[in-house]
Amino acid sequence: MTTIDFYTHVTDRLAVAARLAAKAVAAHGSARILTPDPATTDALDRLLWVAPATGFLPHCRIDSPLAGQTPVWIDHRTEHSGPAAVLVNLHAEPPPFFSRFERLAEIVGVDDAAAGRERYRFYRERGYVLRAHDMSERG
């Protein structure tokens, strides 16, 4: 069963997604980041080119010819047919394919707490074990 972690009270959702993707690649070899829209996909793509400043996280879009050789996929498409190690969700809804993944990281921003509570309820009602990490306590 998919392990689900909620990261709550997040002020910079893209920065947290980038950090979680880097950790996922180090621990599991791959990650998928689901964004809510093309603009967020573009913004995250730009961020991953410059952060971390001392490294580079190889990433691409799902339809890239290099997707099979790239450890991080970022896209707003709500389908997935590739590796299924870690999924980082920035979307307001639970991804329809989340149960294919070993781990799911739900990032809940300070401005989208209501949607985060709905996703939490959705997973809990289906019997998933949920862990919460309050990011307001971290500098």
C-alpha cells in the first residue's frame, strides 16, 4: 500500500517539491511531480535548473524523448505510465494514479489548507496510513 506523507503549512510549495524530489531520487532513484497547470510546471522546471545552487536535479516532462533516462518527471498531466517510486503532488485533487506509487508526498500550502484537508480525508477514508509533517516548525 502506498505510504502517504502530508507536508503542511508550506510557504514555498515549489521549493519543498524540489527538496522532496531530490531526496526521492537519492533514496529511490526516481520521482514524479504532478503540478496543477502548465504555468506551475514551467515555474518548477525553471527552479530545478537553478536549485540547489551547488547541484542539478535531472528532470524533464513526461512526453520528452529523454523521459526514460531521466529520474524526475514534472508535468500537469493526470496520467502516468512510467516509474512509480515517489509521487509529489502539487495538484488540488488526489492524483488518479497515486496508488501505483510506493510513496506519495502531499504538499499543502498555507493558502490551500481546505483542499489539503479534503485530500487527507479522501486517503483516510480509503484506509491509507497518513503521516503529517508541520513545515511551519522548520525555519
